[in-house]
Amino acid sequence: MNYKVMKDGKAVLGFISSIILVIIAFVLVTNHIRYWVLFSVTSMIVLTLSLRRADKIMKNN
């Protein structure tokens, strides 16, 4: 990634949040708790929004 994207706090926070949500989903799957689907879908949405923001930052500069 470019330094401009890494410097943006919201984009980095979105990427980190997405990774954490996937880890939580994995833990829930291993414990046979059905809420893992919610965390997986939320992770995909957060990742999509973060990638859109990163794309917008790259296109503006």
C-alpha cells in the first residue's frame, strides 16, 4: 500500500477491525457458536468500506 493510505487513520482502523472480526469469527466457529456468521459478514462489509476509502485516497492524489 501507499504511504498516503497507511497515514489515513480511518482506513488503517478499518483494515485492523476487519482482521480482528475474522479472528473472533474463527474462535466462535471452533466453539460451535452460531454468531460467527454475523462477525464474518460484518468483517466483509468493513473491509469493503476500507478498500473503497483507500481507493478514493489513491485516486485523489
